[in-house]
Amino acid sequence: MGWSLPNVHPRPDAPSWSPWVCLLIIFSGLSISLVWVILFSPEGNLPTLKSGYWLPLSVYTFLGIIVLITLYTIWWEILSFRVYKWNNSRRNMRLAWLNQAHQHLCVIRHKVLTTDIQFFPDLASGTTINRDETSPLTLAEVGPLNPGILRFEELCQQLLRECKTSFLERYPSGQLTVLIQTTAADKAAEEESFIRLWAQEALPWTPAIHVLPNELPSTSWNTYLSAVRAPLLVLALHYRQPDENLPEFACALLLFPEAMLRPSEQRDAVRVFRAMPLNTGALPRELAELRDMAQQPPHVKHLVWFSGLPASASQAVGRVVRSLPLPLHDDIATGGVINFTEACADYGHCAGWLMMAAATEMVNYGPGSHWLLQSDGKQASATVVGNSLPVIRDEDRKAPPLPYPAGSLCFALLLNVVTYGAIGHFFPEWLFSWFGVLSVLLSLTVTLPGAVFILRFTITCLLRPRFIQAAGLAKKE
């Protein structure tokens, strides 16, 4: 799968720093020094303070204690920072996956035209939707039927006029990306007709018009979701062709980046999230991962729409979703699962946009969270639509605390003591001059943070390839 989150196992916490170890080192150093004095004193008894014996012994004892404490704290810091870096990389990777999955645009206006004006009320009330030979095939509210490209122009004109007023209030002028997908084959004629219609309507926006090929909407949707920073208008429709009896269906979705919404609208806006690739041969695993992406809260009730899935997957959808578990609106359709092909018709690749618009319309009737599953036999995708905010757990947001750099600071101090002690032995006058004091202070300013940076940078460089390898192996499992 292209979007599975690699399950890299976290590392257990490093052992806590113990002051008792440091006290033991200090006590042992003093005890060893005392034993040395007793066993190896030059006169056979304790030397006097004036003899000059105690000063070098104290210096060596102090240095020995500092060296051992430095080694212990460096060992502890390396262990602690390795655990921190590993677990924090794991958290950052999960956040990156979630942030990509949670990319979305908000629907500020939509319009759905169906031949059955009772379609959505009947669906929301649980009424069985039956289609037969007497069911209407033409959108009566658009006017008399003119099959072919003229019908395309009429439906687009109706959809544009439905969205125009609210769009002008929010976005009087500027750039606008327009995506058009239909079930017809003549894309060049549709693009030419739409450009002519846009000019005829004298709309104030500067459009970038894209007539999409006959492919799943997920590819185009993800591309423009990542690229656009301005409003996006989607027009998807099936219009009547000569000698064709598929019922007409048309929809418009006007989508804004969330930053362009008013603060009062952001909480309950209907969001259309990044589409995810779907392996229909492994639905339990795939849908479990879709749930774990938490584009909508997993505890709220959902509706699941599907179109074009293989027969085996179509029959298993309801059972798989309930086994996740995922709460469904059991009183709608077949226990909260809607076969869009049976409820409406087989609109092929265009069904993805139509399901998206239908799910947005169903939000007005109560169900707020929707899964849309679509396949064309070659590839499949899953898209989430809903009016709830995506969920990121607190433990994913909260970074673990950095371990205290005790070892590297002790090492920097020890390095300065040894260095300037040796300099003071040979050049005492320089060391105790103003220039020497400033040199010591400057050296501490550089070496204290420098030692911390070098140690942690080295651990990070050594740990990064191992983490990448672990993530790659986890993804293959």
C-alpha cells in the first residue's frame, strides 16, 4: 500500500539517572585516596599539611572523580538521547502521515441535481429506493431535453447560476480552478463549450479549466488538493446522449481552503479529505488503516458508499466495516452501507464526484461522516467526507522531553579544566591575566553548547539510517 503507516516499535525508556552512582564514585575516590596515603606515605606516617603532599593528591583525586562521573553521565546521556531520538522520529513520522491524510478542502456551496427529487429524503428516512422502466431519465428542472453537447452546456449553466450568488459574496474576483468530469467521450468539445459558456455568463473570476479524462477522481483530486491555494469548483455530470437511457445526474462542489472560511464556519464545515489508494483484495486491513487515519472521529456514526467494487468486495463491505468496528447509521440503506450503482446508476469513473456531492447533501439530513469507496477494476480509492474535525491524539502531539545534557556538559568542563590547568602550569602569569580570564570564559561559552551539539548530532547521524531501515522493513510486513 502507498499510504500504510509503518509500525516502527518504540524503544523502552532508558534507565533514570541516579545520584547514588555519583555519590558512590565520590565516596570510592576519597576512600581510595585515603588508602593510598596510609599504604604509600613517604615517611611511614601521615604527612603534614606543610609537606606539600596533599595538594597534588587532592588534584588527582578530584580529576579521577570527575572523569568517572563524566563517563557515567555520558553513558546515560547517550542511552537517553538514543531512546528520545528514536521515539521522537517515530512520532514525527506518524504526524507527517496524519497531516498528509488530513489535508482537505471545505465545501461552502454545493448543488445536486437528480431525476428523482425524493432521492435524498427517501434515503435518509430508510425508504427503499426502487428504479424501474417508468423512472424519469431527464432532469426536469433544467428544461426540455437537447441530447449531446447542448445538454452539457445547459446543465453547466444551471450549476453555475446556482453557485454564483454565494460565490460572489465570499470571493468577488480572483483565480479559480475548475475541474469538469463527465461520462461522455468528447472532452475537447466539452472544454470548448464550457469556455464559451463562461464568457457568455461574464463571470468575474479567472478560471483554470481542466476537463478530466475518464479515470478515478482520486488522482486529480489529490493533485489539486496539494497544489491549489485558491477556491476550487468541481462540476461532475452525466447528461443524456442520443439513444442512451441512463438517468441524468449533475452536481457542483465549490471548495475553499479552510483558511479562507470565516471562524464561525470552520467548526461545522463539510470537509473533503485526501483520497487514499485502496487494495480491494485486503479490505479488512485497508479499512482498518483508513479508520486509524482518523480523518473523521472513529466513534461517530458513518455512512459507507461504494461504486464499482468487485462482487466479492461489494458483498463484504458491510461485514468488514462492522468488524473494525465502525459505528454505522443502521436505519439508512443496507445497515448504513449504500451501493451507489444500485441506488442511482452506473456512472463509471464519474461516480466518485457524484458520491462526494451526494454525501455532502446527506449531511443536511443528519449523517455527518462518510466513506466513499470506488474502483474501476484497475485501481481503487477511498475518500472521506465529513463535517467533524480530523483527530490527532494528544500523545501524538506532545513531544517527549529532551534528556538533560549532563554528560556532554561534564565532558566540556573536564576538557577546559585539563586544558587550562596545563596552560597554567607552564604560563601561570598569562592564565591569571585579564586576557587569560576572558579566554577561559570564551572557551566555556563555545565548548559547553558545542559539546552538547556534537554529541547529539553524532547520535542523530548514526541513528537515522537504522530508523529508516526499520521503517522500510515495517512497511513491507
